[in-house]
Amino acid sequence: MTDEFSDYSLPSTAYTTFDAESLKQVIIQRLRDEGSFTDQVYEGSNMSAFIDVIAYSYHILMYYLNRTSAESIFSESTIYENINRIVKLLNYSPIGYQTSTLSFDANSTDELPPGPYTIPRYTYVRSNDITYSFVKDASFTKNTQLNEPLPIVGKQHLLFEGEWTEHRPMLAFGEEFEIHQIIPSSTDSNIDHFNIHVYVLDSQTGKYYEYTEVPSVYVAGPEDRVFEKRLNETRSYEIKFGNGVTGARLQPGDQIQTYYLKSTNDKTVVGPDFLNDLKLAMYSTPTFSKIRQDTQPENIKYINFDEIQSVYLTNDRRAEASQPAETVEDIKEKAPLFFTSRDRLVTTNDYQTYMQRNFGNVIKDTIVVQNLDFVDGHLKYLSEDIGLSYPNLESRVMHNHLPFASTTTYNNIYIYAVPSTEEIMSTTSASRFLSEAQKKAMITSIESNKMISHEPVMMDPVYMLAGPCVSVPGETQSPELVNNTNIKVVKTLRSSRDTDALKQEVVETIYTYFTTVKLGQLVNIRELVDNILNIQGVDTINTCRTDIDMETEGLSLAVWNPVYQTDFTITSQNIELPYYKYVTFNDISNLFNKIEIIETTANSNNYTVTAQPGSTTTVPNTTNIDTTGTTNTSY
Amino acid sequence: MITNNKFAKSVGVKVKDNSKYRDIAMDLQQDDAPRGTSLHGGTTNHDIKVSYDEGAIMNSLRNIFTTTPGEKVLNPSFGVNLTRWLFEPCNDFTARELAETILAGIETFEPRVSVKTVQVIANKMQNEYIIKLVITIPSLSIIEKTYDAILNQPGFDFLTETTL
């Protein structure tokens, strides 16, 4: 085959370099060769105007052709519909919206007689149009005639924001790998990705069976009542059933009944005590009553409408925020990792990806380490740096190990997670730690994918605080120094910026920096200082003591463990934290009051600065930074 | 001139062999001369009407004067916006500016002609400009060609032409 078109003196690949201008030249050359017209070369000619329009039209068409071609490539795709279809080849199912979750404690009154009970799935509480629902049956046993806490319910279950909705019944055709689509009743609501339940009314027996969700029907047995779920390119959920060889095949006339958790408001994050005084209500529809009756295990006694009035819930933590559906960028990042791990949790990276993908609505950040790293890192920190004789008996380590770990630790996989409700202002709040129910849900979810020898343990990070601090040599280093240290911001000469506005911007810069930190992150003080110096009107920044006459150039920070204060470091250099440490800024609500704004007036050698109330201070210019990373100031 | 190219032979337009400049006519009219009968007979095919020599140059001049810069998709600098002068006070000063614009436009975009004179008369009563353009076309051996044109509210248009 020749390399050229038969009638054109162009290589067959010339189209790859075509744009409007080159097309125009090709057409002009072509017309010149052909000879009928001559005026194509004059910009004023009619022919030139036609050529322009044709060349430009082809240019636009080729642009879209290129875009379309690029969209079929994984790394180039920018449209959700396309990337969704592409990753289908990798058997990757994009994650949809995840609703807000709420940890709670359950209690019963003395009106509930002793005995075993089960709160049926889909039971809910509602207040001001905000609904939180159970997603599975919650069993407990009441042992006494008295008021009694029901810790097992709170430890093993979470409430999910949204109400359960019954989808219209769908009739099966009996095809192999039959696929049905869930179309929500209203388009402005979000379906929680992990809460879609499927029941099938068998046309032969007239009885409902619950179908279990599996990652792929291809790994199921011929009789297994399973389904596969996928958020498709139109952002609807598809339910796929088996073919009778891998996964049970639906029979013609079977009736598919799905229930999904419909989030009413994607911004709903309720605070502590939301559940107090709210009554539990049982979900009930004629179809669901039949389903519950058909699928009820023999050893389960569902609590009735009267008895459930004696059960009440409380919450002392606020809810975790909801998580939006995966974007194109998220899918591009996670699909290859998912493909590499083949839906199995083998390496620490697999665990990390799995956690971020499946619990994005609960955790803000996570790091997973193996036992050796734990011993060399966190355990060593507790025993050697902090000086604990029995680090394993340290409260948070105990708290994390006891419910989950086995007696040996060789195969432990330590999953450090920062809850998304972690509050930068709180140092001791329970919201800084995942609740037991959340940890239980994570471990349970991991169980089906992890290696059989792995023993995952949910760990709480070591929360560190940071604050401006400077000390003189020989001074006892303690958080007290932070209380006596301010940040002094010197305004640029003749800057007209309002002092309070400047202060506020400095506070926001520091706040923003510390809200984006991650576990084991480099605390980049230089970057933070640069960010502050980039604020309009800021000339220099110093750290100064309020109780003594001492000041140092730049930002000097103390980073310390508020529980074990022997771990206390002052530095003006960058600090790389180990994987188990998570740093927040100390008392950021008071930071505004710890910033002094200084007006500058020009002077010969030093510059004289005037403090806001009118006092005059001279900034020493003899600060030296030595190579060890500490800051010394001469006086 | 028809080349030996196979494609050109098959679809080439029949043109006057003695013409120097050939452009398609402005309104995409059918040529009066039949091209031949169609494959199945019955109907007669016509080519697109072609403007030759002075006609082709006149197309170009008209396009220069009626195109506003930015309108031509691949050459946004092409054209002189004559109609903008209608929003200026109709006086001799504006007439002079208009004449200079016409002169610059032709010199920039139409290398086949050289301008001898451009005369613009402001008709203040009618708020219009009477334009008299005298050019030479060396390549066609035309020593002097005079165009009368008008610029008024409907826009620019040629009125008459006189060839020496």
C-alpha cells in the first residue's frame, strides 16, 4: 500500500498535523494545482472567504475528533461517562455518594422486660426532616428489670443519615446475567452507595429471599443468591444477577424488590445530643412486612412497636460528614490501585486505598503499617521517647488492641485513621478518635478481603499540638512557654492595610495550613512563613515572648504531645513527623489575640517599630540560625 | 488551465482560458454556459458562476470595504470597518479619515492594484459619503479605472465603474 493518497501529494499521516491554517494552505495549494481559480491566494477574494470557512469547520471537527479519541484513553479521559466505562474493563466500580454516619449509645428503660430482642433493619429516628436509620438488624439482650445500657448495639452499629426507600418492583425476564437499573424516585436526592438491599420474590415458592452483594457474580456458586452492583456512566445503579453457573439465575416472573437509603440532605451533619429525646420508629410497608417475615432467621425475635418505645438512643459525638461520589480524578487515581490489588488486601498500600475508598465519609486521613514498623515507630516512641515501662498498657494502645487483636502481634496490620470530625480546636474531645462502632464496621468490612493471616488493628494517632514558642537557653521547656509567646507581624512601610484585617488573614493562613495536614506530614515552617510573607502588607514575621524581652526572626514553633509533655520540641526549621503523629495548631480560636501587628518606620541600621498601643520597640537584628536547626538570639 | 491531475480533470470548473484572475462570484450563481448533460440525461448541469479579471478584483475590493476586522475566521485583521465612520459627525474631517482608511485598506490587502486617487465627499444633508476611487491594474494593463461608490446608512456599495 502506497504511503500517499492516490490524488494528493500528501503523506497518509498528514492529518495528524492539520490545523485550520495548514488546511487552508493545503486547499490553496490544491486549487493552485487544479488551476480553475487563481484568487484563492488573495485574502480579499470570495474564494479565500470560502476556504477560511471550510478550513475552520474542519479544524473544529478535527478538534472534537481528537477530543473523542483522547476520551477513550484512560489517562486522557475527562468526562465521567467515559472514565466510568473505561474502568469497567478493570472491573472497577466507581464509588457513589456516601451518606453521613452517626455513632450512638443505646439504653433501655425498666419498662422493657428482660429478654433477647432485635431492632429490625431500617428502623429510624427523625427530627426536623433529618432522618437517621439503622441499616441492619441490631440484636441485644436485656438482663434486668431496671434501666439498662445496651452497649452491644452502640458498639456494633452506626446510624446512617437518610431514609430507606422502597423501589418499585421489577419483573425478571429470566435472562443470563440479568441487569436491572435503580431509578430513584426523585433526582435531587442521593442514594448511599453502600446501602442498597435486594430481595427477590420467587415466582415458584411465593417467598422473598435476600440477595447478598458481592464484588463480582463470577466468583459465586450456581445457587448463591447474590448480586453485583455498579454505579454506571449515567450515575444510576445497576443490579446484575448470575447465570445459574456463577450466581443464581433469576426465573421468569420473579419479582425484584430493592430498598435504598436515600439521603435527604447531603450537608446534614448533626451535632452531639441530636438523638436525645427522639423516639425510634420502625420502617413498615406491606411489602417489607412480608419480606421481614420471609427472611426472618429462626432465632431472632424482632422488637415490637410497644417495646421499641422503651429503647432510646443518645449521641455525644457529632455525625461524620457525607462523602461525595468519586470524581473523574478520584477514579483515575484509585482504579489502577484497585486493579493492582485485585480486590485483595495484601500490601499496606492495598489497605490504605481500601480505607480511603470505602470509608471516605468517616476518615480524613489514614496510614497503614505492618508490625515491624509499629514496633520500630509507635511502640519505640512510647517506650523510649516517652519513657513508658509498659507501652502496650498505654490507654489508647490498650483501647485499640483489646477488642480486635489476637495474642500474637506478628501479623498485625496497624491502621491509623483520623476521623473526619477531628476538630482542630479540641485536644481531648472524643471526636478525635474513631468510635468503637466505626472501628468495628471497618474491621468487618476488611475481613472479607484481607489475607487470612493478617490481623488488622485500628489505631488512634498520637495527636500533637503546635504553637508559637521561643525560649532562652536553660529554660524549662513546657507548653507554658507557648502561652507566653506571640507572633509579631511587621507591616510593610506605609502599608495602608487595616490591622485587624491583616491579623485575620494571618490567622486564616495558619488555620488553612494546619487543616490540610496529614498523618506523618512534614510540618513545613518555611512554607508557612512564605505564605504569611506573601500576604499583602506583611514585611517580616517574628516570634516574641510576652513575659521577657526576647524576640527571634521568623516563626519558631513548639510541637508537643499534650498527654506526655516530655515530647516537646522547639524549632524554626521544618519537622518531619513520624507516621503515627498528627499535628494540629494549639488553641487556634485564640490565635487572633496572639498576633501583634507592628507599624514600620524607616531607620538607618535597625528599623524602629511602633507597637499598636503606642509603645516603641527596637527589633534586634542579631538573630543567627545555626546549622543544627535551632534558633539562637543574641541580646 | 487544467492540470493532468486525475481529480482535477474530473471535477474542475470550465473557465475562460484567456483570463488572468478567476474567483467565484459573490452570490454563488449558476454560470449561464451549460457544462454538459448529466449522467442520466435530461437535465443540464451548470458550474458556479466565475468572476474574471476586473470582476475578481472588484470582489476583493468590495470584501475589503464591507468586512469588519474579526469577521474573517482565519484572518481577523482583514477588512476595514467603513461603516464605523457613519457614527462620526458627517464632515470634511471624517471624509478625509475615511479616504485614508480606504487607501490603507487597498494597499494592505489588494496588491494587484495601485491607487491613484481616493476622493470622498461628505454629503451632510443625507449623512452619506460619495466615494470616487481611481486605480490602476498593471497586471491587466488597465491604466485607470474609476469606481463610484456610496457609504450611507445601508452600508457600502459600488455604483458605477469607468475604464480607460
